[in-house]
Amino acid sequence: MDASARMTVNRNDAWETSGIAANRTLASPADHQIFFARARETLAYALQPIVNIHTGSVYGYEALLRGVATLGFKDVFGLLAYAWDCGFACDLDTLLRDMAITCFAQLPNAGRSRLFFNLDPRLLDLDRPQITSELLRRHGLNPEAICLELSENANLTASPQVAELIEAYRRRRFHLAIDDFGSGYSGLRLLYEHPPDLLKIDRFFISGIADDHRKGLFVANTVQLAHVMGISVIAEGVETVPEFLACKDAGCDLVQGYLIAYPQLDIDSLLPRYDQVVEINQGDRRELHGDLALVQDCLERIPPLSVSASVKVMFEAFRLTRVHQVIPVLDDAERPLGLIHEVDIKEYIYSIYGRELIVNPAFSRALRDFARPCPVVDVHSSAERLLEAFSATINPAGLIVTQDDRYLGFISATSLLQLIEQKNLAAARDQNPLSKLPGNIPIHEYVSRILGERDSTWHLVYFDFDNFKAFNDHYGFRLGDRAILMFAELLQKHLGADDWFIGHIGGDDFFAGTKNAPSNQVIDQLRHLLGKFSADVQSLYDPEDRRRGHLRARDRFGEERDMPLMRCSAAVIEIRPGEDFGSVDSLSRIIAAMKHQAKASSSGLVFRHDPDPRGSALTLPEESPPPPGRPDR
């Protein structure tokens, strides 16, 4: 539901109307006739695309009612409340469904997409799914063509009739979505008791998500929960490119909002694909190749069967397929419905009369009757997403893979294990073997992406231990490794919970980076981290060395002298929007100069934002205000 048609509704509050009193007696037949004549003349549906977040291909369209104000009401809720009070809410609901389906059916790609229609929660106890089935049939559409939205702004868990209705919708093969998730009543209970096919994240959590860590965390965890349950997620109300990219990073599957397209009354202006999605993704310098190549390599292109095919065709397909023991079944729009397992039809194949019995038209067995549910994932999904989908199902044969909601191929359980193994091997190559943090390759890729992006503020931090060599030589490499692991754990504890990238360059050198964080917050986090390490690392020294505050050891020139206790120094570079620090190599030279300055300072912390290599860094004391020239946001 878009912002212009949205209103928060409390179940105990009266629904407001404008121009017509809400508490009316039942309308007379004449009033009924006049109202519906005006409604047919005035009301119309606009369609807003819901698209694949990776490709821009249209998944469906939400029907949004227009003309309500002209009819004399403040909003859609006022119209529905008036119809309820007058006693013809069911008739109005039927009219609106007919109008929405009629509008949707005029689209040239109607049979290959879905219509999202918002249900009036007060009518659920009175709903009759057969009416919607008949309306779809009248327009030549299958039940899979509609997705009914249940708003979380109404308490749908209070009535047992709701559960019966939802089950009736499922029997008729309608799809269901929970709308406004996160904004209303008992959303988790609704998700648990009535798992939908799709989940729409409320606009409140999408607005400003790129700059709000807590919103990003909420959306990412909601997406993960939905994916574990086999539910696809729609980010609704996306209006800006940063919001789009943040939703994509969180794992959302589909996107809807003004960034893609406004609701359109003119159906000729609607497109089957929105190329700006591809352009945004291609222009995203943070974009990595992900696991697409791994997924494609594991795909088995098993020829599918149409759900309308005969049982004889199914038998023939298994006879010709010697390798595969499953066959995907697709609806008329090439969307997967499930898998037929060879083992399930063996009793008919090997029975004396089984084969003749099952193909007998009198028994009316269709391919849909043989199809078992199977997890479905998009080809752009990560390996972790594939594993989640597989693990959420009891004894699945594998995964059906789609592209733009159409069948693409199948990944068997064995192939999935091989895919995960390849992913883990690749990750191991990119990890530091001691700390298991990302190593030089992912650090270099991270910095390269940052230098190519000019519209955000970044803070990059280079960490280096002071007096580590003397400690390592004196106490041995085992305690040296313990010091390195101690710092790695502190990094993850103090920075890992926020939007930081953390890497281990090697030895006692570490790296961290974050985006659009206030400078004072970054400095405070680093100061606390360095102080904590300086205190904790003393536990690795002998009591006598701790008491003296130094140890007697040889320096790098072989001369014996008193060496201070170990600490960590940090060089911080702030890259502001529009600044050009050149290549990774030129940035490394600046950091190298800053590292020496940090080691020589009392706090071990230096800061700069000047891309000129001739510039110098600002040495920060142990306690200081935010760096000059950078406002505290």
C-alpha cells in the first residue's frame, strides 16, 4: 500500500470518514443503487510495479484505489467504513475486486505476473474465495495470478474464521502476502500461524535505511527469518538509490516504490522490465560478483513438465530421463509448482493395473496431484541463502532455481554440498589463517570500491602494534600469536557489531573501514579500542615486566635496551564526498607516513582528511573533541 492510501488503524477506534457520517443506518435499496452507480463512474485502480531487485523484471503489480476523494471520502478507509455501516461492504468488496482484476487483465503480460490486492480485514469472516476464483476465470486468469495482501494493521490472529479462510485461499492456489510487516499487531505471531508466500516490509523501516543502522539490522534479520521459512521479501516504498542498495544488501528479493515507478492509471505506460534497476546495480561500485557463477555451475537443466500435461506425458518423461529421479512441474506462466519424484509413481508403474488405472480419465489424476513442494530460490541468491532454504525443508531433494520467477534449473543436495565446499575454500583463501578475518585480497577490493565512490564519507583505519617484535622475540611466537588474536577479538567486539569492515593484513597489521559514520563516534570507538588493548595485553607479560613497565630486550638493530610494553597505534583517514585519493598504492603511501607519526605520538592515534600526499595528519590526544573542520552529526 503506498503512502497516499495508508493510515494507521487501531482495532478499537472508529474508522473516520469525510463528508458522510460513519454511524448510519442500513442504506435503502435506492441509496445502494445510487452509491454503486457513482462508485463505478468515479473509482479506478492504478497499478504499481513490484520488480526483481537484481534484474528489474516485473514480478507483479499492486492495485491501488483512486478516485476516493471525488466520491466524497477522505481516504480508502473512510470509504470502506461507510460501506460497512451501510450494510453493503461485501458488495463493494466484490465490485473492487472485479475492477482490479479487470484492470490487471488488460496487461499484455497479465498471465505471467501477479496482481496484489489488499483485503479489507473486517470482511475476512464473510469472505468467499469462490467469488474471486470466478472473477479470475472470467478473465482467463489462473488462481496463481493473484496475491491477496493481509495487513498487519489489523489483528488477524484473533478470529478462528481467519485461519479457515486462509486455508480456503490456499486450497484454491491463491498466493498470500503479509503487508505492513513490522508496523502493526503481533506480526511474528501472524507470520508463525499463517506463513505467507511473500512478506512486505513496512515503509517505516525502508525510509532512511541507508543511514540508520538499527533499521538495516531489523530488515536484515527479518529477511533472514523469512528466507528460513521459504518466504520472499518485498521492500515497499523505496524512493532513493541508497534505500534500494541498502535493501539489496539486507537480502530483499523484490522492491516497490517511487524509485521504480509511480502507480499508473494508464496501463500502457507500465513496462515488463525496469532498466533503471540494472543501471543502479551496474553503477554500484560496491557490487561483488557474489555466488552467481557458483550457482550457475551447479545447475542441472532438467526438462520441466507443464501442469496441464497428461499423466501419460509424465510417464514418458521418466522413461526417457535415465539420470534424474525428479521432474519439475510448472504452471502456465513457467513458475515452479514443485517436483514429481519417480519413487512416488513406482507403485503405479510396477502394479499390474496401476498404470492403466492412473491414466484413466475417470480418476481425474493431474500432474499437480503428484507434485511435492520444493524450496525455490533466485539464481542471484547467495550460497548461504541456498543453504537456509534447503535446511528449512524436511528431506528436500534439492532446490528449484528461478530467474525472474521463471524456472531455470535444479540443484541437487549433492551439488549444493559441492557448492558450499567451493564457497568455503574460496573464503579460506581470502582469510588470514590465524585470525580468520578477511585477508589482503578482500581488503584490497574493499578499498578499491571506496576510492571509486565519490558520494559518501568513509573512514579507513590502519592498525599496527608498537614494540611487538621485542615482545615476540622475548616471549616467543605462541604468546605473540595470542596478542594478535586478542586484538582481533577486540576488533570484532568493539567494531564488528556496527557497520565496519574488519580485515587482517598480516602479522600485527590490521585494517578497518566504515561508511557515513560521525567522526567523533569513530574517534571515540578507536580510542576505547586502543586503550582496552593496551590494558589487556599486559596480562601476557611477566609480573616483573608489568611492574617495571618495560622489558629488557634487543631492538631491531641488535642493541639491548628497555622496550616499552606493547600497544597498538592507528592511522585514520577520512575520505569526504568528492575527494580523490587516487589509487590504492597512493593511499598506501599516505598511510605509511601516518603510521610513523602515530607510533611517535603519545596517544598512538592520528587523523587526516587531506588527499594531498604532502599534507600531514593531526595527532589526537587520548581525550579530545571531534577533529576540526568536521561537524558532529
